[in-house]
Amino acid sequence: MVTIKELPKEEYLLKGHAACAGCGPAISLRLLFKALGNKVFLVVPACCTTVIQGPYPYTSFDVPLQNILFESTAAAASGIVAALRQRNLTDITVVGWAGDGGTVDIGIQALSGAAERETDFIYICYDNEAYGNTGMQRSGATPYGAWTTTTPSGKRERKKDMPLIMAAHRIPYVATACPSYPIDFINKLRKAKEIKGTKYIHILAPCPTGWRYDTGKTVEMGRLAVQTGLWALFEIEYGKFKLNPPSDRLIDKAKRKLVKEYFALQGRFRNLTEEDVDRMQKWVDDDWEKYRKLASNSTSDFASYGKI
Amino acid sequence: MSVTPKTRKEMPLTPISYPTVGSMGKTGSWRTFRPEIDYSKCTKCTLCWIYCPDAAIMRKEDDSPIIDYDYCKGCGICANECPTKAITMKREEE
Amino acid sequence: MAQMIIDTANHIAGYAAKAARVKVVAAYPITPQTTVVEKIADFVENGEMDAEYIRVESEHSAMVACIGAAAAGVRTFTATSAHGLALMHEALHWASGSRLPIVMTVSNRAMGAPWSIWPDFSDSLSQRDTGWLQFYCADNQEVFDTIIQAYKLCEDERVFLPAMVCLEGFILSHTYMPVKIPDQEKIDNFLPPYKSGWMLDTNRPLSHSNLVSPEWYMEFRYMIQEAMENAKQLIPQIDREYGKHFGFEHGGLVEKYKCEDADLILLTMGTMGSEAKIAIDRLRKEGQKVGSVRVRVFRPFPIEEIEKLAENVQMFTAIDRHISFGMEGFLATEIKASIFNRKDHPLVAGFLAGLGGRDVTFETIEKIAKKSLKWMHDGKVERETEWVDLRK
């Protein structure tokens, strides 16, 4: 178990980049490199990270990075993985780094295909729950009730459950993470790197610009998401579901903070009625009943290829 | 480091950008508030270092933090997360 | 050992990808391309081809996977038709803007709606603006040869652009013809190992294709045009060099037939070029001074070749297998554009034939020529675009 002080000092996301002040994805990127170092090829579709690089002829990324079309992160990664294998370059980790839009909406086909083909790469969805690059329009990952520029009175549909969709692909590793829990995320990345096959990590990356909260509260927002149970930290490793701390202690509903505490801090939830909040509290409780059942099984809950 | 091409002949055949500190210039100019560290309260926990989205806080040899004000955007995460409240956000003077 | 085989153009494309020592193929099946990928799957699985075949889940992903593989440093290949090509459209732009030497065969097929599986050039000609080189083949031998030539051309540092090698669906894709597959060692001598203008490399980190402001974008586009102009010079050279090595040449940019003293020249693409030769011979027997030109390379457009032919001819007749709705056939337009600024330029007539796979025989072409000759003698075309054998 690594500690923060043991993390390397080298930075591969260079300061002076174009992310908004308080950007959750930017913290996540720094953690990505702390975990994996710079022997990575990054594949980045159209998303906030496209802009974070800064403009030609400069880039803020000190690793090889291929910008690619919005829907094709996993397809480009598939090509890169095959090429590296043909060239016998076995020590480079291929990482797809995509926003929620490029993962759960327009990018889901390529991701599903790559996962079914057991493509050997790590796919990370950094989820700020809207199309950030184009100005905060709703995505399939936007939660119920949230304001976005295309759902000004609040989204009426629920957030797509992408981690479980990926688990259904029988891939050997699925995990959720949050930059507010840096060591947890770093451990998951390092574990994923050692596994063969498709690895999917979904990171909730709070966004002050889209969620309408003070820029200094990004880490706090992520923590609250976990503490209310709205975001659960878990792994599905070779099909076995496991909750990670502190989520493992939140199976007891009494230990979970109420979701209204989270909504109250974000301008995007300003339109929620009491009815909405009650509904969403019930959904969280239902989800946790599901997690409780999954966590209590002694056998694997999902099929998985690549089991040792 | 990246060198800005001066002529077309110096341009690569396809847009290739090289790693550059300050790709967007000195982003410290974005600030309205600046973080200030009271080192007497700092316990060198390095949380501010790990949480800074801009890598604008560096760790010295003894793990104490030092802020690069050329690039700090003044988001306030470091101040919000510091367990001993050693960092306060002060409005930038004009 | 060189071998003589009898096979379909689709299968031959597979042989060519194998001979070119392609390392990554990413492709999705679509009629009438399907047997290309089936052949490649066979080759890879029985070990004849040392490559990886990524069975992607769509054509868009196929092109992007090729882009990824080429950026990561290997020779790539894909194949598609019609709607598959259309689905790749944005990725075609990305590939040429990335200056990656990907080679793709297009088994030409008409676009829908409505569904058609039969050949015309609406699929590939719709992509003429994407910065890809475009070759149009008339027989299976040319398909093999052109694929090998294309890799050599595309990986030349003066070019570094992707290329599509077009062959008409069913007419070539599923038709057996004799083809000579050269000795592998000779092909290796002709085609050096993969080269590209840039690559992802942990020793030299870079971001490829991040945001380019108006301050720089135009110059990158100019460079693509420059590469096209270079390709125009290199294509005939490579074709001749290939001919010296392997005994087959296909005319470079354009394949001319009996044009030296022609008053009327028919211009065609693809297999119509072969049919045209028969029509020309029959008309010549009747004493008509006619010739034909098969435009082998549509991009870059062989402007100078057309200009040279325009010097001694009274009329060009373009036979198009595709129309740009609201305007005319592409070949007709581009021929007119090539010669427009000349003080005296020949008449140009445009004929549309063979759309949706309607058969174009030498008899059809003879009819087109005879009508053209009448207009030529009248000194003017009856109409800009004539639809051939259209139901009343």
C-alpha cells in the first residue's frame, strides 16, 4: 500500500495547462502518471483533455499522446495495441483516456467492441457528468435532475451504469475511483497494468464549471459523493465484486450521509424538488442493496475471461 | 521543449506538439485569489501537493510545499484540503 | 517463386496485403468487399501472413484502428465498400491530416438509399476531397500491382498520404482472372520496410493533432496539396519501375489507347476502360479517328496529362459512373476544369452510364462515341450531361 509521500515527484502533466481552475480531471491525470509513470501511450478523443493539452505547437503532456475522433478511443487503442505487439514492444501501457460523453454515448460502440475482443489496454472514463469540452451539455452519464445547457430544467433520465455494463463484457477488471481518494485510484491503476485484457476504470471527476460550485471544493465534492453512497468505490476483479474503503463501511445505511447534503452544494441541482430528492435517495438505497448482495457472495458475480 | 516554427519549412508534416511547461502561458495570471502558506502550521503532509490540479505546488526535499505563482490558478483546493488550515486564500492586489 | 494464380480481385487484394508484409489489418465485412477480409483471416490464421487482423465492430473503427496502428509504427491495410466507406468519412480526413500511409481497397458499390449491391463509383468519388490518393483498376493484375505500388508511393517522404485502390464490385471483386504473383524476395527488394513521417515513441513524447489555430492550419493543408503534387510526379515513375521489375505497367496516371491522331477521345475509369478499347477498335475499322483514355488516378487529378491530350483533339467525352447531384459527373467536371484556361479548348461532353451496376458494354460505349462524333461535327454538344439508355 503506497503512501502519498512515496509517490514519484516527476510530473508528466506540465503546469501551465489549459484546464479550468479546480479541475477534477486534471487532478486525475496527475494521479494517472503518478501510478503508471511515462511508459504509456495515451489515446485521447475529443473531450476536455483535448483542450487541456494547450494549442499547437505546445502540449502540456510529457508522454506520447494520440488525439483521435470522438467516438473512437477504444478503436485507436486497439490499433496501437496490435502494432506494439507486432513490434514486440511489451513494456508500453496503452491507456484510453476519455470523458463520459466519449465513453457512455458516442464512444460506447468502440469500447464495447474493444472489450469483446479482449483488447489489452486500460480504458479510463473520467466522468464530469456532461459534455464538458463543448460547454456542459447533457450526456448519458449526467445524473437525474442535473441542470446542463441541454437539460435546463434538469435531466429526466438516470445516469447510465457504465461500470456494470463493462462488467457484463466479462472483462477481467472493472473499477470505480475518485481523485479525492488518490491512493485508491493509484492502486487500481497499478493493479490494472499487471492484468492481461481489457481493464475499465470509471473515475468520478468533479467539475466546478459544470456542477456550479466553488473551485476550491473539487476534492470535497468527490469525497461527499462517496460518503453519500452516490458514488461507490469498488472493483470487479476476474468477476469478483468487492467494495473498497471507505465504501465498504457504507453498506449500513445509517453510515451514509444523506444525498441532499451533496445536492445542496451544487448549483446544477438547484431545481430539484423534495420529491426528486426523495426519489434519488431511494435509488441510492436500492443500489446499495444491490452492492450489499454482490459483496456478500462468496462466489464470482460476473463471468470473466483471463481468470488465473 | 517546443520551438515555435518561424517558417513553413520548419513546420512538421502534421501537427506535432512537444511537451512544454506553460503551454497556455503563465496561467498564474488567471488568479483572483492566491494561496498563502503559513509554514508554522504546515505539517508537510503533502496533501496540497497531490491535490493541485495544475502541479503548481512542488515538494521540497523535506516535503514542505512551495507554490509556483507563475502557474497557480488560485482554485483554492489546497486551502480547502489542508488539514491544519495552514493555507489561506488572499485576494490578489491589483 | 513467382506464381500464376486465377482468382478474384478481392482475393488478390488479400494476396497483395500479404506480399506487402502488412502487419495490422482492421476491417469490417460489407458486400462486395467481404471476401477480402475472409481471405486475410485465412492467411493470418494459417500462418501465411505474419500480421494481426483486428475484427473491428464497424468501418469507422476499422479506419481509426489503422490510424492508431500506423501511428504506432506498422504498415496497415483495410478494405471496404459503399456505406462502409461513407461511415469512415471523418476518419478518412483524420488519416490524411495525420499524413499516415494507410492503403485501402474499395470494392466499389453504389450508395443507398435505396440498397444496391452493384457497382458504380458513387462511394469512392464521394470521398475525392478527403486528401486520399485514388486509383481505379481495370483488371485483377492491376489490383495486385497497384496495392504494392501504393505502399511504395505512400511511404515516400515526399508523399506520406493514404491511398485507396478502387475495383468495381462483382465486375472485378468476384470475377476470376489470371494474375501473376511475383516472387516475395523481389517484392521485398522493391518495397522497403515501413516508413512514416512520425511515430508515437516514449523516447520522444509528443501530442499529435492537438488544437491548431487559424495561425497554422492553412500551412498544414498546403503541405497535403504539395504531397499530392509530388505524388503526381512519382506515380508514373513507380509504375515504370514496377514494370521493369515485374513486367506489368498500367499507364502511370492515365492509360492511353490510340490517342495519337484522335479527333475524339473517350475518357473512362475502371473496367469501362477495357470495354472502351473494344469500342475504339470497332470504330477505327469504320475509319473514325477515335481514342480512349482510362483515368487510372483520380486523385491527384492528372491535369497535365489532360492538357497535353487537349492540344490535338477536337472533343473529349467523359463517361462517368457517378453524378454529383445538382451538377454533373465528376470526370466531366474535372476535365473541363483542367483545360478551361486554354485559349482554344476541345468540346467536352459528359455521359452518365452504369450507375447502380447497370452493365456498360462496348456496344454502349460505341453508341456514346457515335453520338459524340455527331456533336463534334455539329461543333457543339446537345446537352452538358447525357444519361445513357435511360428508361423513358
